[in-house]
Amino acid sequence: MTPLTPGGPAAAPEPVGATIGVEQELHVVDAHTYAALDDDALSSAVLHGEAGRHVHAEIATTQVEAATGVCRTLEELRSSLAAARAEAAAAAATVGGAVLAASTHPFAGWADQRLTSGPRYLTLYERWGVLALQQVICSCHVHVAVPDLDTAVTVMDHVRPYLPLVLALTGSSPFHEGTDTGYDSYRTQWFDRWPITGPPEPLGDAGSYLGLVYGLKAAGVIDDASNLYWDVRPSSRYPTLEFRVADVATDLDDSLLHAALVRSLTRVLDARDRTGRPAPEVRPELLRAARWRAARYGIQGQLFDPVRLELVDAPVAVRRLLEELRDDLTEHGEWDEVSALTEQLLARGTSAQRQRAVLHRTGDLRSVAEMLVRESQPPPGPPSTPPCA
């Protein structure tokens, strides 16, 4: 079996889905005007690891990443999500700022920020030019433990048809530079300008994946596997499968739900492969059509099932997914919470839907930003359990 992190510290591999961690990318805004906040002192502190243990730099100076620890239970993950966001909010507050959890800012533009000056980001600019300067979108990355690269690639092949539905549940980017785009997840469309994004094609095994990485390096498109921005990929830093398809959740409940669903999918699809069931054969054109429809409409209207080749009412598609995962979630003591969080999301809508409702009521994008900042705040008081390791 091929390890996920060759050359890294030796450690016993974790079973599939044993641990989970989440990285939330957040906008930093002025706490009063809600405009994007580009502050030299904060950018420097974040870049040099001085803004908090769980707060990291992002490509733009008006963004930060809030990362959880390595968690085993949903209770631990909820606590760690709140603690990481609180740490980021506290760092922003030192310069009169606040955090805004959405994949696009309602009215800020790319010219309102600068490229973070770290070597990694400067290298991206040298390769990609203006695309790196315009990357003012945020996303959510979920790391699910897998024991080896072969398992990661196998689950990737199986999970491809599910990625559009997972995306549909997370939309938080309806506005871009002050324009209502008509999408629930415009981040998806904006990011598609990069040729190393989107759903990966079936790979088969670890050898094929490593061969593809070698070829892309030879083409000068990437320096290493960490430059692959696919919707799902083997992590190059951790022994995990990293889901990158989602918009960043405004409400922590939605972030927890997303993480729980992709972890359960990882467990279920790995078990399915072990019974000899092959990955579904889905044409890339159909998968991209399903992904586009999920980004456009979210959980409103109908989603496209790229396996059954049919349009399905979004709530029906979501509940079908839950039924597929019911036995696994029940076995792990997660069914009650995950099913309740799903029904809550279906009832109140995605962040994108709630943002549009505010705009329709007020006609003011600053009111949308105000709502996002308010909903982005972690729960008051200390976490109910200690943050994860």
C-alpha cells in the first residue's frame, strides 16, 4: 500500500474515517462598515503564525484560514470549529475587524486586497498571473482519515457522482463584486478558470494518481500535489482524503453537517468497494453538468443525478443520500444529529438563499454583509469540550 505522505513521520495508519478536521477560509472585514479589511499588522501576524495556533494565512491579505484540530467525534468537531472561528475573530478584532464566513464577499472586489507576500503565493502569481490576484473566494476543506493512497484514490473514484449534491447543500456565494450572479455557489464558477480545479477523472489506483501528478509537474502546471485544487484530492500533508468542493458555511451547523456527510460517504464508499462493487461510470460532461446545476440552483428546484440521468427535486435527492448513509450514521451514533441538521438546512435554506432574502427585504448589500458577520460569530462562552488535538 502506498502511504499518503511519503517521507513524513512514521505513524500507524488510522482506519477509514477515524479522524476528521476542517479548514474554514474566512473574509476579514471592518467591524463597522463591513468592507474588506486589508491591514498590514494583521496580515503580517497571520503570515508569521502570530495570530493564533489555528489561524493561518490565505492567498489574499483580506482572508484568513481557521483550522480545527484532528477530531474523532462530531461533538469534538463542533467544539473545535467554534474555537477555531473564535480565534480568527479575536485576531481580526485586534485591528477593528470581524470575520465574515461566506465564499464571496457581497460587495468587495479583488482590487480591495493584495496578494499575501509568502513565497507560496508569489510562486502562484508567477505561474498564473492575474488569476492569483483575483482569488477573493473562500472555501471549506474537510480532511477525512484514510490509511493509504490506494484507499484515497478508490474513494475518490466512487464519490465523484455525489460531489454535486454535496456542493448544493453548502452554497454561500450568490454575490460577486456587488452583483447578484444568480448562482448559489458562484465561487465554483469563478474558481473554474483555473485548469487544476473541478472533479477529477477516475484514476483507478495510487500508481495512476502518482503518474498524473508527475505529468502535471512535467507540464509546469504544478510544483507538487499540493497545487491540485480538485473538488476532492489526497492530501499532500496529512494521511487524509481532502474534500474541497464546498462553499464555506456561514452557520457552524452547516459546516458540521457537511463534514459529517463527507466522512460518512468516505466510510460507506470504502466499504462498498471492499465488497467488489465498482465505481459508477459517469461521463465527465454529465458530471460537470450536474456540478453546474448544483452551483446554479443549490437546494432549490431540481438537481441532476449523473448516474440515473434524471432531474430530481432537491429535497428528494438529499433524503436519498441520507438513506444511503443511514446504516453507517446509525452505527457511529451520528444519525439523529445529522438527520436533524439536514432537515434544519432544508427548512431554512442555504446561506445563499438567506443572503438573497436580506437583499430583497432591504435592497442593501451592506445589510447582507452585516447579517453574514452576525451569523459568522462563534457561539458565546467557552467551547463545551476542549478543542481537538
